[in-house]
Amino acid sequence: MQQDFQELVKPIEIGGLWIKNRVAMAPMATLGMLNPDGSMTQRAIDYYIERARGRVGLIISGVFKVENDLDPLIQGVPIVSPTSVATFAELVEALHALNTRLFVQLTAGFGRVATPFMLRGRPVSASALPNHWDPQLTCRELKTHEVETIVKAFGEAAAVLAETGVDGIELHGHEGYLFDQFTTALWNRRNDKYGGDLTSRLTFPIEALQTIKKQVGQNYPVVYRYGLKHYIKQWGEAALPGEDFAELGRDVSEGQEMAKLLQQAGFDALHVDAGSYDGWYWAHPPLYQDHACLTDLAAAAKEVVDIPVIAVGRLDVPDLAEEILQKGSADMVAIGRGLLTDEHWMRKLEEGQVKRIRPCIGCHDGCMGRIFNGRPLSCAVNPAAGRERIYALEPAAKPRQVVVIGGGVAGMEAARGASIRGHQVILYEKGDALGGHLIPGSVPAFKKEIEHLRKWYEHELEELGIDVRLNTEVTVDHVQAEDPEVVIVATGSRPLIPDVPGIQQDKVINEIDFLLGRRQVGDHVTVVGGGLVGCEAALWAAQQGKQVTIVEMLDELMAAGIWVPQMNKVMLLDLLKQHDVRIITGLTLTQVDDQGLVLMDKAFNRTQVPSDSIVVATGFEADRQLYGSLLGQAPNVYLVGDAREPRNIRGAIWDSYEVARGI
């Protein structure tokens, strides 16, 4: 593994501003960490300070609005105003003491991509367009003088930020937000100075740049973030990687021309990504996207400009980030979710502890997923993200003897957290390896991040000196012989098999055995269960050349259980379609016979689905047998992870972290 990260640690200048290394924290929304006036809470300040302690060179804040009347959203959205001065000033003082720079990302607004629940009036846009989330809701076209009012607001916001010591500004020109709606012909049908050819469509952000520079000085750094390519093949539908399609939005050639015009206008750097809400799995790449999936676009911009280019897009693998800079594909890398999972990413890299960097698994469950469900930003594998001060693992007042039963992700996290706090921990696992459901979960090629997480836990437990005992089936007598002060039961869950005639036939296999390859499957595979696990199993089978059918009793896939974040869900559905997976919904499995399986609809009509093999992915049931036996037989018994309630990786980790930080 590459250990000489000379490019990542090298300083860089943006607009004459010196930055100590070439790693930036990418902007991520801080919803849930804001005051009613849109300023940052102490939680947000702590969140950014911890990343500075982790030695990141530049922090680009989550997006802040410059006004909230013309693009009218509810109270509490992030906004720069005179009342923001105190919080920005406090943050700047701390970051500068740690030699980290701060750029604040400013937006013209949401426009057509504002979710209806966030609106307090009619949405607006460059033209009269359907709202992305509710096409029955038509956006109002902003008047020329209204756009000019927003431009003026950028200068006012810049003055506030400069007064607090903020080092620079990034304009939020990507992902189909309001600037992007003005600069893209698909959405801009205006006939005033803000519409027409590309040069005219760029008038809005360029006027904002000019206003900022006029207000705070020509030497004040301003970056423009935009998608060099949109990957839109039709309204509301994205193209997959490698797919041959006609671009409906911005293509690479126009993106490069845009880069040249932005440099000519006076922007000090470009931050290049891809996608829009119509192609959200490009703007927010899930685990189904490759690492560095957007860096070819940064390289395309770098071909035509001399100002620094910042690359983004799953760059949290240190070797890969270093390679991007060495090849000259970009001048700086921005890491988003990788700095949620591990706030000390850069410090560990500098200190030669790359194996200790906690990996992002691309799930979006703890970050964007939480935001869209009205919860504060955090991370599935790092529960302290976004609440660093109040959720830290503090040393225990009285170290205790702790036994953890089960070496899945819940048990490993419980052992890790308890050990960090100073407790003496023994971890028992009945199998010959740690990981539990992470082991089968990491089998598909598109889920290798799960294996990276499992290996990270193994390494952390070893570094902490935890006593791990494999191949040990724990009983009540076993626990009592250890005489622990605390017992944490993390015995996991078992596949749930429906009770229907014929289900015991050899052609039927549960999803765990299928993923682990314990039994061979035929050429015609039917997956029963259209949740996330079933859909991923179906995709993996299809990628191995099988003809695959998914059967789901509900009317759509991934409709029940734990909510799957939009970018992950849509990309998985698109991949299933690309691989010709047949989908049957609204029917219930009633029987397995020699031909395959028999389904029935609500009117009791039967449908036969021929199948060589049937993979059952209808959920899991908790294994609480040992927990029940231990109650009253051992002190301080806790139940965590799937043994408490079958869920997902975030649920297991968060359970265990909560227990570990409190014992």
C-alpha cells in the first residue's frame, strides 16, 4: 500500500490564499444543527472544529442562503445574516488556531428542487418549470429585478462573512439548484439578460462573483462548484455509468466551455462534480458507484483552465486520492462522507495509520437519509458525527469487566467502545471469524466497502488489545464462570423463512447461504422479497449471468422496512432494469412446487413462476434465546443490534455505541 502521500500533504494556494494541504472537507448540509435564525448551533461549530483537529486543510461549509424571501423556504434553513456574525466568528477563531481555512458555500436558492414541505410559498426557478418532487406544482419564473436583488444579497452576505474572518466563498452552482437552473438550457428558457446562449446563462453567477469581489476585494477567493456533466437522459431519469445515451442536460463539451468562461470571469478555483436531482446518484454517489467516479470530469476541466481544480466523488481512499493528484487530474481533493466516518482522516494519513481510517460504506443512511427524514446530520458508522461534544466516548469513572457475546458489527462496536472507555472486555464469537452478517453482505462486488468495514473493526480490536475468543458457543454457565460486571448480548438474527407448502425443497435457499455460495443455484433464479437485501441479492445473481425474477407482495420494491435513501434506491432500481431483472409486485407466495413457485393476487388468481432456484429474502428474526436465559442470572445484561431488532448496519452500531458510552 502506498504510504508516501507527498501530494496530499503539499500546500496549495487558491486566489493567493495559502492552504496547508490539498484535502478539503466537501460541503454537506448541516440541517438539524442550526438555530431558528439559520445560524450555526454549537453542535455545528464542534462538528467543524473536530475536522480541523483532524488536520484537514480547508473546510467548505454546508450551503447557506443569502436571502429567503424570493426563494421562500421555511424558517431555520441556513442563511447568512447580521445575526450570523457571532457563530461564524467563533468558528473562524478556532479553525485558524488549528491552521485550517474556512470557505462558506453560498447558494442563490433551491428553485425547482425545493421539497414542498420546505416551502412557505410558491417555488421559483429560471423559468416556469415543474417542481422536481411534485410535478403538479409549477415554479414561478423569477423576474429580472428579482434576480438582481439576489445578486445584491451575495455582496451583503460576503461582507458579513469577511468581517468574521471567513477565508473565502464557494458559490453553489451544482446539482440542479437555482444557479444550475439558470446556467442550463434544459431549465432556462428566459429572454432577458439571464437567458440565451451559455455566456448569457452564466450572467447570474458571474454577477454574483463581481458583486462579492466589489464588496470585499478582488483578492478574496471565490470558488465555483458545478457539474461538468448532468447524466440526464430524460426528465427525472439518470443514465448509469457506461450507458450510451443522449445527454439532456449539460454535456462534457459545454462543461469545458463553461470552465473557460468561469475562469475568464475571475473565479479563483473550480470544484467539479456531476449530476442533479434528476441524476442524484451522480451528485451523491452511493456504494454502487466506483470510488473516484467523478474525477474524469475534474480532469476534463483541468485540461482547459489554469486555476486550481478541486475533485470530489468518493475520494476517501487515501491511495486513490493521492493518485488523482499525482496524475494531475486535479489540484485538490474534497472528501465529504469520508470525513463524517472519520474526522481524523488526514491526521491518520500523516501519522502512517491509514489502516485505522474508518471507511465510508456509501449507504447514505446516517447522513442524507437522516436529513431527508428530518433528523440531524450524522453517520451510520460514526454515531458521534455531528454531536462530537455530547457524544464522545469519555473514560469510565470505574472500569468494569465486560463480556460481549457475538462478533457481528454490533458486538464489535460494543467491544470497541467499551474498551476505549477503559473497561476490560472479552468478546466471544461462536464462528471462526468476526463480522456476522457483514461477511455475506460483502460478497457482491458492489459491496466491498462492507468488507473494508469488517477489516477495520478487526484491526481496531487488535490495536485496543481486546481479548477475542472465536469458535466459542457461550452458555449461561460460561458467562457465570467469567463473573462479569456487564454482559452485552449481540447474538444477531437468523433469516426468516415463510411457512408455505414446499418451502423445504432443495431448490429453496436463504439469502445468507446464497451469498456465501453454500449451495449452487440454477440459471433461472427467483428472489422472494423485494426489500434492499432481496434487490441486492437479485442484482448480484444477474451480474453472474442468471435470469432473475424478484417477487414482492407489496406494490413496489423497497417500500417497507427501513427507508432506503433516494440516491441508493433509484440507482439500484436502475441497475436491476439494466440487468433485465423481471419484477413481479403485488402477489404473495403461496406454494413452492416442482416447477417453481406459485403466487396469488388479492382476487385469489394464481400465477406460476418457473424457477430452478428460489432465494428467500423475506427478512430476519432476532436471536434472543441466550439473552432470555441470562436475565436474572447475570448482572447488567444489555441487548443490542439485530438481537434487539433486525435492522441495518447503522442500527446495530448506534445501539452498541449508546450502550458502550453509558456503562
